[in-house]
Amino acid sequence: MTAKPPTAARPPRVPADPVRVVALDALRTVREQDAYANLVLPGLLAGRRLEARDAALATELVYGTLRALGTYDAILGELVDRPLDALDPLVLDVLRLGTHQLLATRIGDHAAVDESVKLVRDKVGHGPTGLVNAVLRKVAARDLVGWCAVISPRFAIDPMGNLSLTHSHPRWIVEGFRDALGGDLDETTALLAADNARPAVTLVARPGRCAVNELVAMGARPGRWAPTAAILDGGAPTALAAVREGRAGVQDEGSQLVALALAAAPIDGSDLQWLDMCAGPGGKAALLAGLAAGRGARLLAVERQPHRARLVSHAVADTADVVVADGLAPPWAPASFDRVLVDVPCSGLGALRRRPEARWRRTLADVEALRPQQVALLRSALDAVRPGGLVAYVTCSPHLRETRSVVDEAVGDDAAVERIDVRPYLPGVELLGDGPDVQLWPHRHGTDAMYIALLRRGSA
């Protein structure tokens, strides 16, 4: 009897890369729970205990994939033999993640495809591995520029459609940015590119509690514009004692500048009562509270949502009074305040660098739905300020339906409201436009696209 030859042992199955597993889990949570990556990812990174280098790669994979989602889906739509929404959502997430690795990172093609196959095998099953392998190999046949030439209309024929796909923003957002930039397509292109760049981690030294030189001594560098700002080029902000203790915080420099402008503009008479009408989560409130305290004034920080009011309380510590209230049904008497900040709920289109998934969730209908509330809040703020006092209308959006036109509608033909030129109260900041309002821009200033209008209430 002839002995059977020994059966060759199967090589052990190599599991998917933990970095890519974290990235996929983050993308799935963002998609399934309508969550934001900046809230989801830190917990995943801490829970999986990735080393700093691996955590940085996972962060790039998540944010990069979310930023370019529209472009990647257009490419995949050319290669998949069925509608993308007919795919298992997790398989589509793997394909998007693999496409980002192939087209926007220095990861080798073989590694990107192989790790994507392992990922879908471990997370979904063996069935879709062939599809993922075949589609991603086709993706690798062109670079990103080549694919954009395939999926995009020619710029000369349809510039908005071209910019939408080559810079991965919904068309309505591209059109809104173009309008806010006066129709300048070169600037629109520069803005879209800046929106897709990784933003700096910007810290705020809260007045009376921390100074910028303390943050610099801890490894940061001074900010570009705001005297309260510092840039952290590497490491976690919470590694700095001042941040852990709440004396400093993470806050975009544009957000700091609009609060500083309100505080810097002069007023006659009393300057003791300040109001932040929509204070959550508390960054501007903490900055204004420190500035107010340095002048013997006191800030009242108001937030409608109790959980956000708790965040405000944490940010301001004991430097301000915090109440849960609705600015549209104010508990204060008219003409009670000397300075009022109304940072209205908005689309957040000015912070797409930090919340890239928002561009795929927001619609023009959302902008229009927010507008009545924005107008009403500004009118309430104008009622709250005393004659001679100042109101700052602020929004983290450059869309004209949330900025100048809101102020125009709220003020109307009220001759008792004077529009103040903001530019003198942002000393040293360049490219501020013609005034009187100021729109900050990622591509011009390196900040979020914050808008501010300053309004003085005259005598009745």
C-alpha cells in the first residue's frame, strides 16, 4: 500500500493591519451614527493603544478619505458594475479607504490593495474579496489627476462641475464659495484646496489664566495673527499642562480673532456687562470672560442645551456666569448689556477642514432652514444691547445666505443701528477686504472661514 504524501500545511492567515482596522471602524461609526470623526477617532486611538506613528497614519486615512469622498465615489462608480448604494456599506468603506491609499498617499499599490483585501475578509467575509481586489487594481491604473480627467467635465465648459469633482466638494458649496468670493474662480480654487489641507492645531491662551509664552515654552509657537494664539505642530494638546488644567484650550485662530475684535472696538460709557448669547461649547466665552475680567467687567454666557452649558462652565471655570436659556426668549431685560456676542447656529461650512464629513451631510436647504433663526437671534441681540453698545454677529460660514444678507435683513432700515468697520480691530491681519464686515478665509489667513459684523446700537 502506497503511503499518501504529507499534506502541505496552510500558511497562517495574516490578520488585517490594526491601523486600517481603526480607520475602517471610524469610517463606519461616522457613517452609521452620523458622528464626527474628530469626536470618534480619539477614543478609538486611545482604546486600541496605537503608537504615535500608527495613530498619525490612521488619522490621515480617516480624514483624507472623508474629505475626498465625493471624488472617490465618482471614480468607484466608473469601476463597479452596480450602483454604489447596492454594495454592502462596509465593503464600500473599504473601497474608499483603499482608493485613498492608492491615490493620495505614498503607500505602495501592492500594500494598499493587499491590506484592503485582508480588511474586507476580516470584517465582512471572504465573498467580497475578489471584488475589492479587482476594483482597487483598476483604481491603481491611474493617478488622481488622471482619474479626475476621466470623471470631471472640462473646466472651460463647466467650471463648477470640474471644481466640485477635482476638489471633492458638493457643487452647491462650490457655487456658494464662488459667490462669497465675488465670482473669482482662482480664489475659489485656492479655497477648495485649502479646505482639503490638514489644519494646524491652534491653541488659545485664556487671558488672566495663561500666556502665549507659557505655551511656547511647552513646545508650541506663536500664532500668525491673534496675540492669544499658539500653534502646536506635533503631539497631543492634552500633553500640555495648561490645556489639561483648562487655562488654555484648542481654538481656531479665526474664532479667537472675532472675539478679540468685539472686545477691542471702543464704546462710550459703561463697559461692565457682556453677553455671549449662544455660548456652547465655550471657546469664545472663555476668551471673552478673561478679557472682561481684566477690565473689571463680567460675562454672562448663555446656552440653550444643558449638556453644552456644562461644557461652557468647564471652559470658563469661575470667570463668567453660565445660565441655561434661549436667546429667543431671553430672561434679561432689554438694553441690559454693553457688549453682546451672537455666534449663531450655522451650517459650519467655514470649518470643513476640521469636519470634512459635514460637506456631504449639509444641503442648501439646511442653510435656508437656519436663516430665520439667525435673523431672529441677531434681532434679539440688538434688543439686549444698550444704546451705544456693540453687537458682534458671528458665524462659521462664508455663505452669503448666512453672513451679510442675514445682517441686512435683521437690521433692515433701522437707522438706530450703525454698521462698524471691523478691520481696525484686527490689527496686523492682512487681506480683510473692503469692510465694514470681515470674512476670514482658510486660503488667505490660514483660519476657519469665520465671518463677523459689528453693530452699534444708537439712541432710540
